[in-house]
Amino acid sequence: MNETPDPKTQALYDLTRQWLGRELSDAERAQLRAFAVATQGTAQATSEAPNPAQSSRAAEIERTRQRVDAARRSADNATREGEQAVHDAVAAAAAAQDMARPKGHAGLDPEGRPSAGQQADLLAETIRREVQEQFDRHFAVLAQQMQDVVDAARAQGVIASPPSSAD
């Protein structure tokens, strides 16, 4: 073959000839020419040599972005589920409270949730019950013990009996 190859293909021929240590046959030149044409199309598509470090960084950035997106979606879902759980608990408590109230006091907002007034009443009732339970648990025993001491002191004459209401 007498055609003159382009400089890049000629360099490929020279490199291969040097590596083999002999002249190339026409079949080998044809194979190298086909290889050069195939890789030349790829090389023209990318104007510069690929940088493995840059592509590795880009891949890591993409993986990190995907992890951040997944974490954000997970947090959004957890927030929605938490809000729904609170809503369900308030609705259940309001329903239980409505059963104990006279029927004329039921009122739901347009979304089917207890009204703000009902939620406030429910919260106030829950607080009142909790305070009463804590008081009874801690101070009722103390009050009974003090009354027993006062009664014992009166029985022994240490303190006078309360004045009678006949005075």
C-alpha cells in the first residue's frame, strides 16, 4: 500500500514496528488503521484526555448528593409521620373526651380535627387530672400522717381539742 497515513496513524505504525522489532505487514497496517479510525472518533468526541481523578471526584459528589437527597426524603417522611401521629393522638383523645361530655359540645374543624377550644379543654382536663394524681400520691399520705400525729397528741393531752361549735 502506497498511501501516506496521517501523522497520528504513522506514529502508531512506528510505535508498533518498534515494539515488534520488525516491519509491519499490509494486514497489520490495515488493522492498525481501523483501530486508529475507531479511536480517533472517540478522541474527537472528547477534546482532552479524561482525568480519572476528576471523574472519581464527580462520582463521589454524585453519590454524596444522592445520600443527602435520600436523607432529606427520609427526614421529610419522618416529619410527616410524626405530625400524623400527633394528630391521631389528639383526635383519639378528643374522641374519648367527647364520649364523656354532653353531646352538644362536639365540634370539629373543617378537616375533621377537634377544634382549638376542644383541644384546650382536653389539655386542661389532662393537666388537672395529672396534678390531682401527683398531689394525692405525694401529699395525701403526708396529710394523713400529720392528722394521725395531731390526733395522738390530743389523745395524750399535749394539745387541746378544737373548740366546739356550741360556743
